[in-house]
Amino acid sequence: MEKGQNTERRRSTAARAYSPVRARQIARRRRQRIRRRRQMMAAFVAVVLLAGGGACGARQAWLRGQRQEYAEQGLAYLESQDYAQAVTAFDDAIALAHGRIGAFESQMLLYRAEAQYRSGDYQSALASYETLYAKDESNEACKTGLSLCLLETGDYDRAKSLGVILGQVYSRIARDQINAGQYDEALSTIDTGLAEAGADDVGREELTFNQAVAWEYKGDYKKALEILESYDQKYTAEGNAARELAFLKTRQGNH
């Protein structure tokens, strides 16, 4: 009798342990635990992402501040004609981009190239302009700087091909021809330059002065004086031009 009761008790206990209701309750609690774990993980990931975003934002703000500081230092050095320090400051600003060249870095490259050019380091300036030109061939400031460097390094053909400051390009060619005693060739070059100078006022001024010099060296002081007097009215003769004008006035009647 006792044995049968024990068996029945075990069956009853087993029935309670594996009842459908209890199974559903266990499954529901398991799902709830899983959901809570997922929610906790999602919250943790969100915190990490927010913290990372904040750190990233703070770093970006720091980088912007540093770049601006270096840029301002470089411009101050450029203004005070301390070109070596200007180049260093612009290099520091560019280095923060880690190889990327955006609008800010392009402007820093332009400033650096200008500092290098003003210091007489034409090869370094040329390299800086070449980097910019490879990125944007339509940048007029870059093309102008590149052309000036090409003039200083003697590559007149490429300087001419860029199509900017053509007056200055032809003026430099004419000056070399004058120095070589090729006065007629220089005058022909000057005529071409004046025709193609366009808006290059600096080039027109240089060409006009060289034109007067070429005629002077040919011995036609009257023609040279006429050109230089016209030059004086338009540009105001100073420095070498003023000395040439004074000299030519003393040579009238001696041709």
C-alpha cells in the first residue's frame, strides 16, 4: 500500500514538473532574460558609441584648432618675411591631414609654395605647386605660381603652355635675348608678348621697359626715349626705369 502511494506521488510530482503551463512559464522567463540581456547589450553599445563619438568630436575640434593655429603662425611669419618659419608652420598644418589634401590643405600648400618662392627656393616651390596642379589643373593661383617657378628654373616652353602671365614669360625670353645681344629677336619677342599678354599687366609693363632697353642697345636713343616716356606716363618710372629715362634724355642728339 505504501509503495503504491509513493509511486502515485512521484507521478503526481512529475506531472506538476512537466505540465504545459509550467513549461510556458519557464519559456516566458527565459525569453524575458534573453530580452533583458539584449537590452543591456544594446544600451552598452550605445554608450560606447556615444563615448566614441564624443571622443571623435573632441579630437576633430582639437585638430581644427591646431590647424588654424599653425595657419595663423605661418601667415604671420610670411608677413614678417621669415620664410623658413612660415614653411615649417604650413608644413605642420598640412601634416595633421595625414596625406589627405582637402580645401584647407590646398590653401596651406599655396601659402607654403609662396613662402618658398619668396625665399628663392624655386625648386621646392615648384614641387609644391606641382602637387597642387596635379590635384586641380584649373586653379589659377596655382598655375600662376607654377608659371613663375618655371620662369625661374628656365622652363619657358612649359610656362608658356600654361597660358597665364604670358606677358611675363615673353618678357623673360626677351630679356635673355637682350643679354645675348639678340636685339632684333628680342623686339620680335616683345611684339608677340604684347599681342598675347592679355590681362597680364605686370607682363605688359616689363615688356614695354625691355622694348625701350632693346632700342637703346640698338643705338636708337630717340625711339627708346619715346617708349620710356610713354612707359613713365602709364606706370611711373622708378628704379632702373627712372635711371634709364634720365640717361636717355642725356643722349638725345647723339644717335
